[in-house]
Amino acid sequence: MTFYGLKSCDTCRKAQKELLASGHRLHVIDVRADGVPRAELARFLELFGADLVNRRSTTWRSLSEAERAHDPLELLAEHPTLMKRPVVVAGDTAYLGWTKTVQVALAP
């Protein structure tokens, strides 16, 4: 299972803790420190659409209107912390966020 998140994100830390406690093995990728391959970003955008861009983030609020109008893939490549987190890839399925629905889907 691949886990894309941020070390400083409370939701990501909670999700990691719960996934590990339920017996999952995680390959953790810190989107800020490690980056996300462009091909993965494109795949996530295809799967999740506009929901992948976290418009409530500090990074989003710091962007100008002109910057916000850029292509989402370009924005995410330049500012990986704009990605809503976590993104969990389990086999052929990817999940966005740490909602109850995601938690149930990933429960053992």
C-alpha cells in the first residue's frame, strides 16, 4: 500500500497510525520532501478530478488568482502541498482523504 501525505499533516498522521494498527504495510511518500511523480499526479487528477486540489490549504490561499487559474497538473507539480491528503493506493484502487468511507474500505 502506498501512502502519499505530509509528515506535518494531522490527518495523515492519524491515517497512518490507523492503517498500521490494522496490519497494513505502508510505503510512505512525503509529498513535500519526496515529491510525487508527474505520471502519478496525472493519474490522481484523472481519478479524482478537481477534488485532488485542496482549495482550503494555506498554499492555495497564498496563490494569486492568476496562479489559481493555471492547469491543475502544473499547479500540483509546482506546489505538491496543494494535493488533498492522504492519497492511499491499495492495489489497483486509489482513495482520497481519510473519510469514514475510505476507512471502511481499507478496514481489514
